[in-house]
Amino acid sequence: MHFAIQPGYVFSGALVGVLVGLTGVGGGSLMTPLLVLFFGIHPATAVGTDLLFASTTKVVGTAIHGSGKTVDWNIVGRLATGSIPATVLTLLVINHFGVESKAVAAVISVTLGTALVISAISLLAKDKVIAIAVKRNPDFGLQTSYWATVLVGFAVGILVSLSSVGAGALGTIALFFLYPRLPLVRIVGTDIAHAVPLTFVAGVGHWLLGSVNFHLLQSLLVGSIPGIIVGSLAARHAPEWVLKPSLGLILTIVGVKMLAP
């Protein structure tokens, strides 16, 4: 069946694609609430569609970051060890209660809003918290527990499956704390690479549950693929002092809006 590309969705995809490439944040953090609040998409459908959108988009971002050697594949493996099982378990729970049920929609909305606000606070407070930790323990961040990274992956897997937020927003923040001495661009590249298998598994699960709109997905990808190429290339030169406060403000506004009755 022929489907006309929707300009509004294409523009939204391009905007989010650029932000994801620049920061690793923006996929679920901005796209899912944008679909729910601005376009009126059902929360479950917005999450399911956004997960496959994020998976496809971040394959391109991973290729760009990988070519620039800004991906730590060891960390990607540790995160995935926790996130993939967590994703499967969460999808089984959603299936049990019914993806279109009011209870699931309410949990998704609250989880989404809470995750966004926590992401914003963590992003803005990161430097101060790390500075205090380093002052008390000069070896902070030099050796990070394998299992600490796996547990972070597990938590991110649950959040991503429920809200599509976490692969970029909370995942990036967690890596800041676990590996504070890694350059920002390497943290971003690593988080984007981990998001590919995570969002793919979660997205396929939501598709099997019937909560993916492929017509919507098509329009989003038309904009996001060139957008993430531009953002990933620009990430090598973008100033961190501009990106972090801007993202923190955006995530706070969107999170509060999602939590508002």
C-alpha cells in the first residue's frame, strides 16, 4: 500500500537524529514525548515505534562513531549483558497486562516523565558530583566493576522497554559516572553502539505485541538518517559546555510536561 511521507514526522526525525548524533541523547527522550504530546500518538505505540526508529537510526550513528574509533566495545558488551535479558523480562510483563491497557499506558507515561527529569538533573549535576567523588577518592573511575556496568545495563533495559528512554539519556549519564575519565565523544559513541541491539530487541518485542506504526516509522527515518550523520560528524567539534545545559533544560521541560495531569 502506498504511503505518503509526512513532512512533520520527517522534520521531527531529522531534529532528533542530529541531537542523537551530537550527544547520544534524544531518541526516546525527545521523540517519544514529541509523538505523545504533539502528535497525539498512543503512549505504547509511540514507545514501540520509537524503539525501532532508534535502532535503525543508531546503526548509522554507530558506523560513524566506529569509524572515528569513539566506541569502547568492551563496555558495550558489559551493558548488553544486563540490558538484553531485562528487556525480554519487561516485554513479557507488558504482554501479561496488555499493551493497550490503561494501566500500561499510565505506567509508560509516568516512567517516561520520571526518567526524563532524573536524566536532566543527573546531566546538570554530573561535574559537581564527580569532582566531590574524585576529591574523596583520587582513584575514582580508574577501575569500574564489571558487574556495576552489567547492573546499569539491566536497569536501562527495563526503562527502555517501558518508555524508550534510557538507551541515550540515562545510559549516557550512567557512563559519565562509571567511566568519568573517558572523553565525552567516546562515551557518546559507546552509548549509541549499545543502544542498537537493545532498542532492536525491545522494538521487535513491541512489534510482536502490536504497538509499532510502520507508516509513522518510515517518515521518521527519512529525516533521522541524514540527521544523525550530520550530528555524529559534528560531535567531534561540538563544545560540551553548550550541549549539556541545553539538553538538561529540554529534558526537564519535557519530563515535567509528561508528568503533568
